[in-house]
Amino acid sequence: MSATASAAVTTYLELSEDGGGSHKFYEVVRDGLQVTVTYGRIGEQGQTRTTAYATAQQAEAEAAKKIGAKVRKGYAPAVRGVRQRRAVTRRQIVSRRSTAEQAPLLWRFRSGAPAFGVFVDDDRVWVGNQAGDVFTLAHGGAVTGRFGLPDGVKCIVADDFWIYAGCDDGRVYDLSGKVPHVAYEIAEDVDIFWLDIDDGVLGVSDARGGVTTVDHEDEFQWRRNGPGTHAWMVRCDDDGVYHGDSHGVAMYARDGVPRWSTPTQGGVLFGWQEPEEVFAGTARGWVHRLAKSDGSERARYRCDSAVFSCATSPDGRYVFAGDNHSSVYCFAADGTRLWKLATGCGSAYSMQYHDGRLYLVTTDGSLACLDAGEQAVSEARAGRLPQTADIKATGWERVEPARVVGTVAAVDVSAPGGVVVECYQEGSRTRVRVVSPGYEPAWHVQFPKDIRTPGARYLVTELRPAAHGGFYRARGDIRRLG
């Protein structure tokens, strides 16, 4: 420890493990009645939280408690700046040119960097790239919005009304509002490869082949290590988590109890799910179709090279796959290959089928819309292609995360027109509860982490109860009450 002239006492600790393990810091500053904790990945600014205590003695005791807990976990005193930031893991594909006929692309949008994340709903198409850009587009291709995140986007997933982007900075951002906000912070424990969210519970697969779940309060639930490494697949539903690594696919119940494990032909590089089945694309060119109930294989689809993405039509009639030779495939449910076509814009890192169209995000940063209808494919294979529209995003400025929100004058908590919530301190946690009447007072509120201020009240558009109950989820605009 070292004391400053203002009597502040600072303790700086680091934990750095070999082989891609933890690489993080933890700093505690005790200054009078306040204790400030800053933590995160080594080489990054990290997240900071300050808590005030009633007496200096209580502040000293709490600071010592926090430090002792970290030391017991393996942290040790260090000098800031000696260790450097560890490089994050990013999938590297040497994308080769396809020799197949050109696919019928309706439009193509160049996002500016290799793109991993894609999500399509009835209103918009989302694409996120390694430069941290997330664009939204209409189904016809027009750009409708742009977010700017601090680091590369790993994936984009939906959980009911909410849209999330997992980033290389170890955070998960909620993109459901006008401004991105931090929903989860997981940089301390895992190196994100992929993520999925179901009813507020986050599942994360990582470089070491593990899977971790985190609840709606960003608190650790459980972690399991699979038999393999490089876990690029995680999918979550009401029954549990489906996890794919270099060995195969395993299923865990919501409480982390293993249910089944199925080896695959080659390491799993991508996963997709439907209500009753999961699909795993592998490094040896296979897509496995597995029953969620017991892991039994229902069908297998053969591609000509490593599969880096897959998807299905909602009825399961068609199965799609993208390989590392810039080709995309379509199979019948029984495994019959129906066609193989060239993307013309690199290999597909991710894909999603929606309303007769296949949306791809690729190694050259494109979001491409492919007409997957039988007539369009037949025309393409005969050499008759549609005129591909080249979409631009001219004039769109990045909307970046902000630690402050707009303010509104104090309101009557019983009046219509929004819900009032309040931040409060509970030990070392800053939590959020409902103030407006008509809600369960014991339930916490899932609320952006980066704008929480103890004692502050906020007006949110609405609250939705979680499907499994026990907490609320904020939806819509958030403004601080002045």
C-alpha cells in the first residue's frame, strides 16, 4: 500500500495466468469515508465504482475485505503499466474464392471491417463488425441507424424485445434504446468467443472451451469446462444451455447440471438453434442436426470445406451453411444438397434466414441479402442474376455509449406516462428497484450498469416482468429525474 498526501490509500493488484487465462487488475482507493474500486482487463481503463460509508473505520474495513477476497483468488500486488494488454482472440479465416455459380444477391452493404454479428427481425437487419460499428438496415437495404461501440463486435443476439452486442472489450451492450448501454461486464473472468441470452440469463462460451452463465444482475451463476477448447457455440433456451467446442456439443440444464454430450466430426465453429433442435457447423465440413432432448443426431449435412456458419428456415425444411471458400449451401432436411453458390463477397462468418432471404455477414465486412427462393436460385444457376444494389451509409454518425442520460423534472410516481425506478446501495452492489405503485417491491430491475448512481431516480418508458418471474426488465427511453 502507498498513502498520498491527502491520506488516500491505494492498493493495486493483478492476476495474470498463462495459456489465455485471466489477465485483469483490481484497484482499491480508500479516501476518508469513500472506497473506490476500479477493475477490468490489464491495459484497459476498466470500470469504476465508488461507495460512501458512515465512518472511516467502516470504509477501512470494507476496503480490507475487498482486497483480502481478491488476494485469496490469486491476485498479487503489482505496478500498473508493467504488464501490457493481452490481445483478444479473433477468428482468423483465410477466405478463398468460390468456384461455384454466383448467388442471387439482392443488395450488399459494406460495413467497413470484417463482420461477425448479424440479427434479423420483422423490422430491421443488424450488422456488427470488428471496428465496433453496428448498423441497422431495412429489409430493402436502406441504412436506418448506426451505433459505435468501443471494440470489435463478436455477435448480435436478441432476447425478446432486447438486442445485445457482445464485444471484444468483455462487455455486452444493450442496443434496444437510442443510446447503447452496458448490460453485462464479463471481462474479468472470460474471453468471449460467443454469447446468447435467454430471459436475462447470459451464456458465454470462451477460448478455453468453457461455458459460463451470468444472471440479470450480472452475477456469476455457474461455469463448466467441456472436454475440448475453442468454444465457438453457445445457445440458450428455457431448458438450458447448448455448448459446442473442439470436441462436440453438450447440453447443461439451467442450473448447470450436465444433461448430454455428443461428439462431432470436427471441432464446432458455429451453432444455431430451433425450438426442438440445435445445429453445429464443424471444421471438417459437416453440419450436425441434434435433438435438444437427448443430443441424438437426426441428420448430417456435408459441405466441401470447413463450415463457419449455419442457419435454417423456421420450419426446418431447409438448412443453410457457409464455408471458408466463400460458398453458401442449401440442404433439404434429410441431408440432400440442393445447391452451392458463391457469395461474391467473402466467407460468411454468420448468417440468418428470414422470409425467403438469407442474410450473410462476411470476411470482407459485407452484409449481403441473398434471395433463397427456388426461382431466384434456378435463374442464378442458369446465369441470370438480379442487379445487386450497392448500399451506402453516407452521413450516419456513430451513436456511442454514454454514462449520462437526459433529465426530466420530478414527476408524481403514481401518475401515468412511465415508471419511476431508484438506484440504491446494497453492500458492494448498486441495485435498482421500482418506486411507482403496482409493482412487486421486492423485485430488482435489470438496468444499464454504466448509468447507475446510488440515490438517483429514473423515469423509464416501461418495465416488463421476466418470463420466469423474479425481476423486471427496463424497456424504452431512460431519463434521470431532476
